[in-house]
Amino acid sequence: MTIKRIAIVLVVLLVVVLAAAGATVAWFSTANLKPLAEKYASELLGQPVTMDSLTLSWGNPLALEARGVKLANASWASAPNFVSIDGVSAQLDPWSILDGTYKFQKLVLVKPVVVLERGEGENRNWRSGPKRPAVPGDIILVPRYRAQFPQLFDVAVKDGQIVYKSKSYNMQLDLHDVTLHAPDGNSRVGVAGSAAYNGVPVELVADTESFTAMRDTSKPFGINLILRGAGAEIDFKGTMLDPLGFDGVEGPITIDATKLGALMKVFTADIGIDPPFAIAGAFKHGGDHWEIKGSKGKIATSSFTGDLLFDEGPKGTPDDLTATLQFDNLALPPILGSAPSTSKPPADYSQISLALDQNRGTNIDLTLDAKQLVLGKTGRIGDFGLTAKLLSGQVTMSRLALAFAGGRIDGSAAATSVPGGTHVTERGVVVGADASQLALYVAALAGKLTGRIDGGFDLDMTGDTLGHALKASRGHAVVGMVNGSVARDLMEKLSTDVLNLFRSGQGAVPVACLLAVADMKGGVMQISPIRLRSSAGTLIGRGVVDALGRTLDISIQSDAATTGFFALDIPIRISGSFANPNIDPHFGSADATRRALANSDPSQGLSAELRGFVDRNPCRR
């Protein structure tokens, strides 16, 4: 190698400095050799390299200074420069140039700006190759891979900036004061610094394996990292196959955040709630895929286990977040109560907007199971399960399962944006619900019914708000019971049995079957028929239930052919509020009720699923 070539090598070695995701190699020059250094570096990198000034002081170590260093970006990248540095000063072991290890005894960077960008396919601007193939004797100005990484024993970065741009996520790290120290190339490296991550102050403490280990591509590179900011601490201890590209990352991670919403806003995501959050699990990152598996954590007061997966989508398309979580007790009040007042639903449920996000940045696929879902001080649901997907302009809930009144509800739903609002469909099946628990919703029936209730419902509605959608809703519901019981005094009251005036009507009457079919329009259910068959007689009826207003107006009468001698079989009207209904005689309605029920087909218009409940019930006719 000639003296001139060594000089050129020394000049160009400090032209470009990599910070953060990769370390920096800069090239050196004297004022006289500055044009040669710019030309040589530009040819090697395939992008224009410029500098305002260069000085070189010969000795051991070599002292070099550069001002106004700029490396142009790849042609497809968005920023004009890949690297720009106001000032570089370095002390370099001259003998390390000959063996390609490039040992910097000291390196100070003033206002370095590095723009890392991931483009389509495998495009990475930090891997922009030279225009011509490398030949023996070429020096590596910018390490494209870890095997080309220099050794940096004492580094100080002042007022720098690292910008990371991917297909779906942008990050800006403002470096206020960052230092790096290593005694030699075979010792662990210590890193510390203060910065601002997307405007949020953060502190970084890390130690890594040696620079010798960095250049050994046969083994993963070890790193311990603690990042504090936004009231959160992230602790990672693991390895990386590609430290420069933060790829092939694997190891345990813990995240502890006092406010989850504040942490997510750092990553430009607004989740609308702000509870405490902690998670620990096995972290991996490779290519566009990120994951935390086998995790344990807590959100507000609720502990969970599960997996979180994140896949970056192609440019211009949403990312995909998949969460599979299991809870013993999922308490909603501490979670939902952490939402700011501006994001809480309105007091009037009818004003709740049904508008769906038409351009989601992230699709969500959620599977959630809880042994107990806590709604409040007294409200609890057992064996809760949910599987749902949120896409742009679409929400699907393929599974909703929960314990209900001693039985189970299994349902599904879907919502799709349409002109004028959102189209919502819902269906559900109730199996084995306890009639005595359901009767509690109507005070007059409390303690009067026992048995197992089966049934189902479907609902179709469209609107811009929940109120508007319910007003335009249409659906059906079926409720049935076989082999239950009804309080004797209730049967005698409904059949207006004169004996009820002289005795308490204590005891229960076996019920052979119960069937009620409802046609729902605008939140109001037209119920026809209502049939209850027991050893004390058969009741028939029809009526209206306003589920939104919590009122009912139902006429019930006994079938004279099935009741006792003292039964007057006068129709009874049950009307008013659910909590305190009125029960009065309803003269003149008997014939109309009988004709309506005789001419009706209870399964007409029902889905195959609901029709099955009707056809299997003995009270169908």
C-alpha cells in the first residue's frame, strides 16, 4: 500500500458516521486531499459524499477533524441525506487501518443526524451498496453488516438525531448526551444517554458484548438494554443476529408502564384508555414480524397470560396486531374508568356513534377469555369468551360466549360501513338458563317460575348512532321451557280462579312446556304466541314488550277446556314498567287473542336456528 493510498484511506475513513442502529465510521482528510476523499468515498458508497473541511494531524493516534459531513441518501429514500454531521473529531490507531479493524481511541460527534429508512422489499438505506464491487484494499466507510463494524472505545454524541422510517411507523430519537465506553475490543461495551423519543424524554442504559463479538457473525450478538420514559420502563436481555438493522432479535423482555395510553402515544397510537400495564415474556423480532409469547402481565388490577403478535403490512396498508389473552378475573371498571372524560361514551346510549374507522393503521385480531368478567360491584359474568376482528370499515365478532342466569349464551355479530351509517347483524343462543333468575327482571314474576330456559335471537339494524339503528332494527326471538314449574297462586290469578280468594295458593304447579315467539321492530317486540301448559291449565297470550323503554303490555288468558270449575277464564292484562307492572282484567280480548293465535304460524319468518327451538317445543300447538 503506497503512502498516498494510506493518506487517502485515512482521509475517507471518517466521512460517514453511523449512530444508534449502527456505529459510525468517518473518513479523514487534509484540506489538500479533501476533493480526493470526497470522490473516493462517493465511488465506494454509490452516493455523493461532501464535507466543508478536513484536517489531519499525523501521529499515533492519528487525530482527524471534519466539518459539515454529508452522505446523500438512496434514490428511493424520502430524506436528502442518509447522514449529516456538523462536526467530527477522532483519534484513530493507524495500524488498525491495515487489518481492517479501525480502532477509534476517541470519537466525538456534534449534531449527527442519521435517517434510517426501510423501503419496499429488502430495501434498506443503511445497506446501500457501492456502485462497483469491492476489491482488496477498499476500506469500509459505512458498515453494511456487523462483520464490518469498527471498534469504538470512547464515544460522545452531542445533540444528535436518529430518524427511523418504515412502511407504517416513523420514529425520531433526539440524542441530547450519549456516551459509549469499552476498555478494548474484547471487553463488554457500556452505553448511556438521555434523549427524547418522539418528543417524550427517555433515558437509555445498555451494555453489550465486545466489538470482537460484534464482528463474529457465527454467533448472535448479546445486549442488555433498559429504556425509561413516559412513565414506563422497558428491560430487554437477549441477542441480535443483525444489530445494525435490529433484526433477528430474541430474548426476555419486561414492560412496566404506569399509564398504558401515554406509552402507546409515544408509538403514535391512541387507545382511549390509560390504565397501569405490565407484561413480561419472550420477545422476538425478525423482518416485519414482532412478538411477545408466553407472557404474563397485568392491566389495571387484572392479571393475564397470553401472546402478542405484530406484523408490519406492506407500504400503504395496515399492520396486523394479534392478541390472545386469558384472565382469571377481568375487572372492567378500573380499565374503562381510566379513559379521559372526552373519550367516555355519552350518558344517553342512543347517541353512541356506530361509525367505524375507515382507514385503520392497525388491524386487530383479539381472542380473549376470562373465568370471570367483572362489570361492577354486583355485576359479574362467568366463563366469558370473545373472538373479534377490527378492520377498516368492518368489525366481526365470530365468538361471544358467557355464563348467563345459570346457563350459557353463545353469539356472534358483525358491523360493516354502508351509505348512511353502519349495518349491524347479531345472533345469539341461550341454553339452560334458570327461569327463576330470569324472572327477577320482572318483579311480578319473581319467585314464580322454575326450570331451564332455552332460546335465541337475531337482530339486523342500520344507522349512524345506536338510537337510529335500533329504531330501524328488525329481528326475532324465541324463548322456551320444558318440564319446569309455576307458582300455583300465579296460575290461579291468571285464570281468575275464585278459589284464589279463599286460599293462599301455596305450592307450585308442574309446567309441561312454555313457548314465546317475538317479532322485533325498532326495539319493540310483538310477542305471539305465548303458551304455557301445566297440570293446572293452559295459558295463551300475546303482547308487546318495549325492551328500550323497559315496559310491557301483555294479555294472557286461560283455556277454559284445561282449567278447573271455579276458573272464570277472564283475560288478564299485564302492563306498565318491568319493575312495577299492573295486572288487571282485560274483558273483551279473549276472542281476538284466540283467533290471532289460531291463525298464526309461530315459526314463520324465523331463521333455521330459531325455527328449531320452536319445532322442538311441545307448546308449538
